Amino acid sequence: MEEFIYIIALLLIGFVLQKADAPADFAKSLNFFAIYISLPATVLLQVPKIHLDMSALGVILIPWLLLPITMWLAVVMTKNHPIHVRAALLLVLPLGNTSFVGIPIIHTLLGEQAIPYLLMYDQFGTFLMLSLYGSAIVARYETGKIHPRLILKKLFLFPPFIFLITAMVFGEMPSALTPYLKTLASTMVPVALVSVGFSLRLRGEDIDYPLFAKALGVKLIVMPLIAFGVLMAMGMEPLALKTAVLESGMPSMITAGALAIAAGFAPALSAALVGYGIIISLVTLPLIAFVLEKIL
């Protein structure tokens, strides 16, 4: 309970800082530190603990299995809406906030032992989707063209992905580096959550609220339910199953929302799905974790 209060407090600190005289690129600077320092340190510490068994493969597979389902639901929900609304849902529904929000919440609900599974879901699922699928959606609906070379360049130059491959190839880091990596990795939660809080935008005009409610229900409830059914059928190990189900129910990724807004894809709706999704997920995710604990 104390850790969950800590999460809410950090989000509130970031939200309150919106009223302060913060630099214009404050959130961008925090994200830069988290992506280039905190997350790589976490990857180097946690990824060597992963054993590539069927459970780990299931965790990697589930976001890709959910992707076409989410895309289909987005198309069905927007069949009577303008194309830019469809583009927004195609971008923000499949892509969850599986690292910045995922790491602190999974750590709180499941413990540190779940973090290696989380990183597999995040890096081989969400991140690859953002780089490949997300970039393709933006290109397709903004310019009508897709640039594979630019997408692949962005993928292979992304620092956490580089360190992920490094950790998988070389295994555990030398013991002399471990204390320093732990110190850097410990910055992930406060930096990420303050950034998320600072980026929250809760007001928006021109929002189709019935569509908003349906999209939020798909993201926070339907997707983890589908993930649970698929993973149970696969006979997943309980900790891996719980981690993947909770990751499937994370709110929409802030970066995906930012991309949608920048491209003009229903900006108010995109911002609302990210902002309110984070707040509502603070209720839905603990409830999902509670139900999983009772079932498993």
C-alpha cells in the first residue's frame, strides 16, 4: 500500500509542477534521462535473469497476438468516424505504457522478480510495435507513405534495445559495476512517474465521449481479459502470466499519444485516453492483480 501511495504522490508532484515555472522541455529532459540512463541500467541488471523458456516466449508473443485484435476493434469502433479518429485509435490503443507506468506498478503489485518478464514484454513487444507498427501508422495516415529504412534505423539506434541485446549476449555484468547500475536503475521510477504526471492532460474539447469510454474499456479491461484467456490456454507459469496480463492492461503510451497529437489524429481524444487512462488504471490494475491472485 505504501508503494502505491508513493506512485500516486510522484504522479501528483509531476502534475503540480505543470503550474511551476518549469522549462518548456522539462518532461522531454526527464524522458531523455529515463530512456538513455535509467532504463538501460535496469535492462542490464534484470535481463540476464531471464530464462528463455516457454513462459518467457509467451510473454513476448502475447502483445503481438493482441495487436491484430486491437486493430480490428479500433476499425470497428470508428467505422462511422473521420479517418483521423481511426488513425488515433489505431495508434494509442495497441501501444501501452508498459515501462514508465508499467515498471513501478508491476514492481508494486508483483515484486522485483516480475521485472525481467516485464522487460521482455516491453522491449520485444511494446517497443518494437512503437518502432515498426507505430511509425508505419503515422506514416500511412499522415503522408500516405511508409519509410522502412527510417523505421529500422530508429529501432536499432534506440539505447534500451541496444543494451537489451548486450545483456542477452554477455549475461550478468561484472560485480564491480552492479552497485552503480542499481543506483542508476533506482532513478527509473521517480523520474518516469514525475514525467508522466507532468505530461498529464485531462481536459479536452471535441471528444466523442461514447467512443472514448469504449476505447478506454478495450484498453484497460478487454485486452487483459483476452490476454488471460490466451495465456491460460498456453499453460503459462503464474508469475509470467500475471505480468503479461497486467502489462496488457496498461494505459495508452504517452509517446503514442504525443505522436497522434503531433500528427493531428484527434488530439483531444488521444490526450484524454492517455491522461484519464493513467488515472483509471490505478484502480483497474490492482483489481486485476487481486483477481489473478485469487484465481491462480
